[in-house]
Amino acid sequence: MKEVLLIAGAAAVLTATGIAHGLRTDRWGVAREVAAAARRLEAVPTRVGDWEGQAVAIEQRQLDVAQVGGHVARRYTHGPTGRSVVVLIVVGRPGAIGAHSPDVCFRGAGFQFANEPTARAVKPASGECAFWQTVAARGEPRPEYLSLWWAWSVDGASWEASRNPRVQFLRSAYLYKLYLIRPVGDPKGSDDAPTVALMEELLPKLAQTLPSPNP
């Protein structure tokens, strides 16, 4: 499915940007803090409310070269409606996780951003967060539109639409990045209600499972 293609594209971009950091970071091994943050991803529930998650595969080689210390990639499907949203969470050093721009992987899959990314506030029970949101469009062989939301976090509780995550989170031991992707019917992304509904269920779970027990 096209959601899987975009996840693979995102991993490919991580690969390209990760190599540049390899010689001056822990490229050949995962730092203790990153490894601990990656283990916490294992506790992200596959079921949140009426949403059931199924794993989506990403090549381990791409993740290794990109210095991704851990990841979760799932397609969450809403039982009552059958609508689905693909979720990708990665964690690693801020220099690698904050280095790439999502529009690169979209271009690699034949998509272009239909509009400039805008910061969108989300207010789950765990507290207000901000995500970048835009729509990627592809015209051939027939029009396709994909809504993309993404943000970064150092603790899994506060997600930020950072303009320069590599600088903003430079002093952090690790950094999480969260993508949410789903097909929509138009370039304005007006069918984002399922994505927002999933975020309202998922973000409080991330706030419980991802923060370090020893801040």
C-alpha cells in the first residue's frame, strides 16, 4: 500500500542523512540512553480504544545505517468504521532523527507537498501538543492525496512542531519522532478526523510509556 511505500521512503531518507553523522557519533553501537528509550517503545500498545494496530515492516538495514535505535511501525484500524492510519515512531540521536525533511521521501515516492506544512495543535488528555501537517499529492496515474502529521519529542509526552529539531534538541541524549499517515480525498486534507481521533487515544498512551523513569 502507498502508506507502506512512504514509510520505506522515510527510512531511506534517514539512511542518507544518518551516514553523515556516523563518524562522529555512536554509529557503530547504540548508546545506553538510546537503547533504553528504544526498549520503552516496546510498551506502546497495539490496541488503543477502538483502534487495533498491525505491524508494518521496514528494512532493518535502512534503520541501522540511519542510526535509528528503535522504532514502531503499525497500521491502526478503527474497528467501528474500518478507517486506518499508519503510525511510525523512531528514536535515536537528535542529530540523525532531526536531520531530514519529510518532503524528500515524498518526492522519492512520486509525491509533492500540495501546500506548505502548518503547525496544528492537538489537545489529548495528556496535554496540548503541536504537529506539522500537510498533504502530499501525486497526479499519475490518477490523483492520490496523503495526509502527513509529524512532530518530535524528548519524553513522549510533549510533542513539538520544531522548525530546527537538530538545534533545539541538540543537548538531549535521544529524540523521538512520530509520523501519522493516511489517504485523504482532497489536497486540503479535509478528511483528517480519523487521524485526530487516533492521536487523542494514542498520545496519552505514549505519555505513559515513553518518559524516562530516571529524568
